[in-house]
Amino acid sequence: MSNVSGIIKSIQDIMRKDVGVDGDAQRISQLVWMFFLKIFDDREAELELLEDNYKSPLPKHLRWRAWAADPEGMTGEELADFVNVQLFPYLKEKLPTSGAQGKRAQVVRGVFEDAYNYMKSGTLIRQVINKISEINFNNTSDRHTFGSIYEQILKDLQSAGNAGEFYTPRAVTRFIVNRVDPKLDEKVLDPACGTGGFLTCTIDHKRENYVKSHADEDTLQASIHGVEKKALPHMLAVTNMILHGIDTPTNIRHDNTLSRPYKDYGNADRVNVIVTNPPFGGMEEDGIENNFPSHFRTRETADLFMALIIKLLKDGGRAAVVLPDGFLFGEGMKTRLKQTLLEECNLHTIVRLPNGVFNPYTGIKTNLLFFTKGTPTKQVWYYEHPYPEGVKSYNKTKPMRFEEFEAEIKWWGEEANGFKKRKQTEQAWKVGIDEIIARNYNLDIKNPHVGEQVSHDPDELLQKYEKQQAEISDLRNQLKHILQQALSGERV
């Protein structure tokens, strides 16, 4: 097995020498299109053995094996010119997207639509290509190892927490998919799929539990759907799908789910399962909110996605969504949205995650909301996920693990019988709909089994301080106004 981790590090070191590559985002974008072509070529080599008369959508001279595989092949100015003058223009604009190979050609064209060659030195391009060629993506061990490295690349890319978009830990995606349990023929959608974490977990889950034949595999592949508006995450998602055996991931669209008017989504767009971590804390571009009914209008991205998720579920459809605490206690439009959620869906479970799950990207506390469309909520079960023994927070080197959710899985029970098996414990409690309505749909309900706790978390203390300062300022302004009125009255 090749040392994939060492290869990735070597590639990054080579790219740092190139004057055309500026920063992590460009380096990873460059890395991804190169890896995509190698992964695509390795998969084609496999398909040539499995299928009679397999024909590539790429012309011979543009396939990886023709221009990149030979370590003594093109280099320097010749290679740079080939990439810039032949490879990119053809893959971006000239691939025929109809006929027998049309769908595969569409995938390639979609990946290169917003891709760029940032590297200036053909000599350094050759060094990178030779390193990538050391990995055989038809080797199960290499593929598995690269999957882990690939996830680390994503974490590095998103370490700045850009516009509320955070890499969802694998433990969370696995737990969500495990509990929602998408069946073989159920259409699964992630409307803000990022790099495809929820969808790859869904693929693994369906293969492990439901795929028994080639026909089942075809059904699985047709059932996976995702939308991502940003070019680099979309490119990563498509590559991720191919790594997971989805040869023509045309159902992973490069688009903004929110840009289509809410009223234009009809029965044909509805799905059985939605699993997603919509961007939160970010604001949508001007005008997007006008695609929604007036009572749902906001520029808060996560709220718009929640409104759309409710609409996109079929009756009986199931969803699990990662949302921040602010959604639970927010007022105004959030109140109307929560009322709609509780009236149209059975919000049966909220898993409250501890601090640090999304470290180092954000300290915002998050929740997992599980709901089924078609019947109103009668009661909401809460489960407060504790830290493992001896752990006070999560970080890059000690992230959350799937095994931590064993207690929730044992407690969960069956939705078909109304979760009769569930019992209130130190971590679990339930709240009736009447109490939630009396609270004006505030879902931020603390664990009644735990006494009032004093937080020493710096972020929480700063938030409390800022809130107190705002209240003091408001009182000062009120007092000033009263004094001005009184003084004005004295002069009269």
C-alpha cells in the first residue's frame, strides 16, 4: 500500500513553491481537479474490465493515462501549455454531453465548470502529477486511506468556518443516518450537501443493510440526491461520490436550492428522507428571501432551509437536521417556522449536543432535530448527549466518536409504536405540546434533572456580558428619555 498521507503532504509542499497558488483554498482546488482525473481514470480502468465495449467520454489524448501517467512524460512549458490550452478548454466547453457517454461527460464538465489551473510551473505540475500517480484508487486500502486524508483536507479547508459552513463530524452523520434508516428505494436528499458527508454515509448504510444484487445497487445509485451552490465543495462532493462507487453522480447538482421560488416546488420534488446540516449564522444574498412566503422571509440561511425542508418531505417522509441553539429559542419568524414544524410534522426527538462538537470551527452549541411529516407533534423527547468519561471538550485530535451514541441508540425505540420503549432518565426527558405552545414555541428546554449550572465557558460568559451591557444601555436610554421629558415639563 502506498503512503497516502505522506503523498498528500509532499504534494502540498510542492504546491507551496509555485508562485501561482495563493493560499489553502487555491491549493485544495488545484489538488481536487487533479485527483478527480486520476480517480476517474482508475475507475474507467475498472469499468473496462467489467463492461463489454466500455467507451470513455474523454478523447484519448486527454485521459490521465495518456498525458500524466508516464513519470518521464511532458513537463515544463510543454505540460503547462497542454493543461491551459488543451485540457481545460476541452473539459469545460467541448465535451459532448449527449449520446451513450453523455451522463459521464456531464459529470466531468460539471466538475471543471468552475475549476482553474492555478499552478504556473509545468515542472512543479509534473512533480505533483507523479506523486498522485503513486496512488491506485482501485486498491481498496489506498481508497480507504485516502478517504481519511480527504476528510482531513476538508477540515483544513473549512477551519475558518466560512459563512457558517462547518464540516459535520463523521460521528454525527453516521448517527443521524443510522437513526433515520433510509430504505433501499427511498429517495434521499441533502439540499445543502457540501462535500457529500451525509450522502456517503447514506450510501454506506444502504449497501450494508439493503443491497443484495446488481439491481439493488442501481436502485441505490438512483436514490442519492444532493445540491451544493459553491464550486469547490461541489467538486469535492462529486469526487466523493465516485470514490464511493457512484460512477455518474449527475444527481449531485451545482446550484442553490433556495434560489428557486418556494411555490414552484411541487409533488414531483418531494422526497422520502432529508438529512442535512444547513449553513447557519450566514446570510443569503439580497432577494433570495423574496422566493419565500412573507411569513417565512428572512436572510438567515438555516431558517430558509428549514422552511423548504418541511415542504420537500413527502407525507410520512423523515428528516434529521443539525441546527444551532438559536433556532430553538429564536422569536419572530423563527416562532412561526417552529409552529409550522410542530403542526405539520411530528418533531419526536431533539438530541442536544455538548460544546465543542464543531471545534475548532465554532463553539456554537448544536442540536439534532428528528421529525416525520404528516402528523402534528404531541410531545417532544429531548436527549442531552454527555461527554464521554474523562472528556471535557472535543478538538481536532480528539473528535466525537460514533460509539458515544450507543446509549441513545439503545434508548431510541420504534416510531411505529410511538416510542413506547423510551423512559425518562438523567439524560432524557419529554415535553408536551401544550407546554411548548405556552412557551410561545420556545424549544430551548433545559434538562430538568440537572440543577442550575454555572458556566465557565469564555464564549458563553462573553455572550452573557454583552447581553447585560445591552440591557444596561437600554435602561440608560429609557432613563435619559424620562429625565428629558421631566425637564421639558418643568420649563413649560
